[in-house]
Amino acid sequence: MISAAAATARAETLTNKTFSYFSVGGRTAAELDDELSKRGPKMKNTGSRHPGATRIRFGGSVTYVRRGEKCYVGDAKVTLTTNIILPRWKHRRTASKSLALIWDTLSSDIKRHEERHAEIARNHARDLEKQLKALRPDKDCDRLQQKVDRVTAAAVEAHDKDQARFDRVESYNFNERMLRLLTHRLEAAQ
């Protein structure tokens, strides 16, 4: 007999999240900003550098089963690999208290932002897996494969739009959010 926990674990979308880091120097806020702009990961779609990034790769497999006159999705497994790329400041230990506070606030916000990108991808991967498993059978396995391809393409497009929407909102609110976070940290430090 299979336990409920084992059955749930087997039904779970397979995800793998890793972290990698890039070093930045600088001894002032302006130098840190410049370092992040020079050394941050380059975005494929814009060619510009960012203070952090999340590389996302979807994969998986779908099997087909013929029962009588119909072809069914036998199983669908969606896999997701995310690599969160974050900055690491070389001079954090020797920084002034105020610059360390700014860095800690900024780096914490960068990590939160990138973790949210990974979460958005996880949610889309789970939704895609459910959609694939719920596909209605077809008389022809090739046509069912075409349905799988269409559902997958639509899911990837929806994912990309959600990621872009998240970035737009975050970018629009960045200054306000940083001021609020800095104020909160300053008050907590006193």
C-alpha cells in the first residue's frame, strides 16, 4: 500500500532550484550601483545587465496510451529548473554601518524579487502539468500530440507574460519600496 505522502510526492511537479553568485566591488553607494550595472547577469531579451536574474528552463515528458479506439495522455511530467543569480559584495564586512544597511536592504530585495520569479515559474509548471493530464482523448495520437504542443506553447506564453507583468510592477514601485524598507530597517536598528 502506498502512503498518502508518497502518492502526493509522486504527483508533484519536479522542480530544481539552485543559486549562483557574482561578485561586486565598490566602497560607495554609487560605486556599488556601477558594479551591479557592469557585472550583473545579462538578460537575453534586452542585452542589458540586472542586479539579479532567474534562469528558467521547462522540460518534461508526455506519454500516450491507446485504449480501444482512443488515444489518451498516459502521464505528463513537467520539470522546472531555476537558477537564481545573486550579487555578493566583496566589501560588506568593512563597509560603514549606513552603506551596509543600504546593501543589506537592496540585496534582500533582489533575492525576494528573484525568488518570486521562481515561484511564478513553479505555479505555471504545476498548472501546465494539470492541463496536460486533463486533456480529452482523441481518436488519433498525432492529433493529441498537437493538442499537447498547443497547450504547452500557450502555457509558456502565459508564463512569459506573467513574468514581464511582475517585472513592470516591481520596476514601477522600486523607489517607493526601497524607501519603505530602508525606513523600516533604520527604525528596527534604533
